[in-house]
Amino acid sequence: MKDLRVVFMGTPEFSVPVLKSLIENTNVVLVVSQPDALVGRKKVLTPSPVKAVAEESGIPVLTPNKLRDEYEAVLNYKPDIIITCAYGQIVPKIVLDYPEYGCINVHASLLPKYRGASPINAAIKDGEEETGITIMYMDETLDTGNIIHAASLKIEDNDTYGTLSEKMSVLGAELLLKTLPKIIEGTNFSIPQDHGCATYVGLIKRSDERIDFNKTRKEVYNFVRSLNPSPLANIIIDGSEWKIVETKIGEEKTGEIGVITSVNKDSFGIMTKDGEILVTSLKPEGKKVMTTKDFFNGYKKENLLNKKVGE
């Protein structure tokens, strides 16, 4: 496949293994990624992980603010196929119709479930036992094209967004390489999705990061995992935002929801719908991530007992 002219579109770390496998096995003539973004507390202008890998490999990179306004620059590279993976923009029809072998997307769910921008987070949050990768043809609407290939992956009970994303990105790269020869030969599947079974997940907004203790212990546990390592779930204590990094499921008991009902040397428990959720690692506002045990070295843990979260 070394003579296959590929344009790759992607942005986050999740896309990097897919890009690297394409660089090793095909002729990646262009990479398209989102524009550089301001990162961290110091707001340093930083290229996307995909752009950084492309530049290290000497591959030209485009970072259009709106692809629909700059699509001609993509077509000038005369791609045989366009492959996207978590790019973050809608690809216009004139681009979709150009390549001989079509436009292919590597999507992080078993479609038609979890179409959209945050499928890995959603699968963990919803307590799914498995998820997977779908290789699909792209069309003009979001994640609705025909399915070429799919592979499932078990979600472990201790998986976080970070660990699951890493495993799925490797699976995506492997599945794509298995699928590409069949696409070129014209022997691949092209199965329409059952749109009646589709679900959608959008971008995670700031307002989506607050923990709702009216949920069960397991639901809160899953929610925290789904946002680790970034952007992290959060609570408000004494008007300050504390990001919650890791939790454990505590005892089944009754009490006022959202109240800190126990404090131990290495955790504190907050009442949920059906018992305590134990916070074992956190990031207090303006501080680094630390274990709860280390946090209590500088905070009187007895001051937490009976506090109501959110007040």
C-alpha cells in the first residue's frame, strides 16, 4: 500500500496511533488537523498531537479554521483515499466525493450507538461492558455512513477515559490496516446502519463535569472514571471547586444526599442515592492532583465531616 496517496484528518492523542500506522504502511501526502490551541494555565499556543507527529515525519499539515472554506488545498494533493479519526470538523461533500476509494472514518464506538464527539466517555459513564471501533464510510451527516468493519473491546471496571482511549486507539490502528486492503480491492463490506438504534453524544461542556449525587454509587463511580484524566469531574466545597480524580464504591447506607458522612485517613465519603462514594484522589482548586491521604496532611479532615457538597 506504499503507493496509496492518503490524506489523514485528525486532532487529539487518540488519533496518533492511526496516523503512525498509516505513515508506516502508506504514502501520507497531507495531514489536516485543528488549529493550534492555547493550553495550560499559561495559555501556551500548542499544536495538536496529530500535527506534532506529522511535522516530525516531514508531512505537510493544514490547520484550517473552517475546512469548507479551504477544501481546495486538500484536493490539490490528489488523495486516493481520505481517512479521518477524531478530526473535529464536518467534511464537505465536494471532499467526500473526490477520492477514488472514498472517505473513511475510524470511530470510537460500535455504531450506530454513540455517534458524535465523546463516545468513549459516554460508554464508561453509562456503565457499558464493552465498546469498540467502527470503520465506516463518511457521508454528509455525522457518523451515519455505511459500516465497513467493526471490532469490540471489553471495558474493565477500573478503566478510565484515559486507559480505555489508549487501548481503543491501538485497536483502531490495527483494524484500519486490516480493512484497507479490502477497500482497495473492492471486497469490503458496506452495511447500512440501523438509524432507529442510533444514539448521539456531544462535546463535553463545563456544565457536564459536576457530580450529581442523586445518582447511585456505581453511577457516580462510572462518571468520575469517564472524565479521568481530563477534564475531571468536580464538586463544590466552601465555594471552591475540587476536581475528583479517583473514587471507590463505599458502603450501602442511607443519609442526606451530597453530605460528607465519613472521613478516614485516605478517603472521605459522600452520600449518594444508595450509599457512600469514597474519594481517594483529588485536585483541590489551584493545587496539583494528590491522594486524599496527602491532602489531609495540610487540611484538617474533621472540618469536612457533615459538610454539604455544593454549599
